[in-house]
Amino acid sequence: QSSWMSFPPLRMRHRTVLQLQFQTLSPDVSLFYSLLIGDFLCLSLTSGYVQLRFNLGDGTHILKSSDRVDSLGRTWHTVKAGRLGNQGFLSLDNREVKENVSEGMTTLDVATDIFVGGVSTLSFISTDATAGEPMGFTGGLRELTINGEEFVLTEIGAVGGANVGDWDGTACGYKVCQNGGRCVAAGSDSFTCICPPSWTGPSLSSVFRGLSHGSNSRSSTCL
């Protein structure tokens, strides 16, 4: 089943800097959407390519990733996308695409809830926001930030949603390893954080190289 979550509107009028990680089970899905009559910003997958589309009132800007994503749910992809004024940018797994625009409107006027991983009603999506028929999302999302504000991607953190639950069924849930630590599940209720160079400790809190172990009752942190 496809899913979606909604969050209160944010101030995105002059700049929108969005970053998230995702796994998908479909090459054609909606990842992020915000709109008002005429203006919108949409991040989606089309035939496996990440596509950013936004309209500031004078036409639709379109940016497309150079690579396709894994649509079998095996790979976590990182996307950073948005616009500074009317200059759009899109980065998939550190491969960036930019556009060069010298004229035109520079503000995004949106007032509805922010929709993540689909929308409550697909007919809400502007016909110009996606290349084909809009689709809901099936997969996993994590670590979403917009203009530096981090979203809690849980049923408690959202104001609305449908078909939302734990994605991988392990203790490696939302951001259990911090400061660059990579989580490896060690059973249904425990995990190991593999620290980057110079970090270790029971909560990845000492300046050494190593591992940190934990349970799903708390997170582990490389400090």
C-alpha cells in the first residue's frame, strides 16, 4: 500500500533546501509536495530518475538526476534539492545538477501542509508537478530536513498520514546512530553502530575508532 504523511507549513518563500534519505519499491512515486494555487514544489521519481519541479508563478522549473535509483528497496539514496530564489538545484548521492536562470519570479508562495511520501488525495497534485500520473509512495524515508529543520517521521511527529509504520523491522530505526555512525541490526531489539574514524564509546562518545552497541530503547551517538 502507498503511504503519506503531512506536516505544518514552513517558511520557504525565498529559499527551500530539502534533504532526505529514501528506499523505494517503485520507480514512479511522490517524495515531497507543497502547494498553493499556481505555486508548488514537488520532488518525485519518474522512471527511476529523481525529478524536482517547482513553479513560482511564471512557469515550471524542471531538474532531473543523471542516474536512476534502485527501485527494489535495497539501497538508501540521499537526495538534496530545492531552490535559492529561482535557481534550482538537485543532488542524488552527491551527483549534482543545477540550472542557470537569470530572470523571473523568485518567491514560492505555498500555504498548505507539507506532504511527504505521497499526498492524501492524488488529485491535489498539479498536472505540471509530475511527468506522468502522480503516484503514492511505497518504501522507506528517513532524516528529512527542510531549511535546517528536522522532521520527526513517525505517526506522532506528523499531523496526518496513512499506512505509516516501521520500514525495516529492526532496531536500526530513525537515526539511532549519530555523528556519522552506521547502524547494523543485531537482532530484533539490538544494534551496533559502526563509527567513522576517531569516534567510539558506548554512545559513540569517545574520540577513538571503533564500534558502539545499543538497544532500541536509546540512541547511540558519535560525539
